[in-house]
Amino acid sequence: MRAETIELLSVKGKFTTEQAVTLATAIGMGIEKAQWVTVPVLDARFAIVDAHFAAADARFAAMDARITQLEARMDSGFASVNARMDSMEARMDLKMQRWAVKMVIAMLVGQTALGPIGMEALNSLRQALSTLVR
């Protein structure tokens, strides 16, 4: 390629052989030293992208920390609510047991009242009320 360049410069460019050789050498050096992919520019852009990724990673880490704090607060709140619910459930169970005992006693009293003694007491009370009302 260098010989073709020198010939092109000498014949068509009408340069002297010495000028053509110098110019061909300069062109060759320029081509050899040229960075066609512009590696420094790409490296700079990759550094910018890496910086953006690092910033995004930092934001995600901060968000993860905040989510962890929120989960801890929610867990403590749920533990408090669960304790209150368990306490309330125990109180309701106690009230239901008391109510069941009261119902059994009421049924026993009712059965006794409806028995022969209870019926006689009810008749006596009815007669007493009817004499008072008249």
C-alpha cells in the first residue's frame, strides 16, 4: 500500500519522490496511530455509564434499607396488635364461659319453677295479685 501511495503522490500529485515518501510515511503513521474505535472516548462513556449504575445501586441499597426499616416497624406493630387480639380473645372466652354457666343456672331455675312447687307458687302469686288489684 505504501508503494501505491508513493506512486499516486508522485504521478498524479506531481510531488517529488522525496516529498511523496515523506507524505506517505506521515499518512502511514497517522493511520497506525489512529484509534478508529476511539477507545478513550468509549472508555469515558463506559465510565459515565458505570457511574450511573453505581448511583442506581446506591439508590437501591438505600431503598432496601428503608424497606427493611418499614418491615421492622410493621412487624412490631403487628406483634402489638396480635397481643391485643389474643388478650381480647381470652376475655371473650371467659365471658362466654360465664354466660354458659349463667344459662345453665337459668335453665335449672326455670325447670324448678315449672315443677309442681313452682306451679303452686305461681298460683298463689296470681291469687294474691288478683285480690290486690280488685
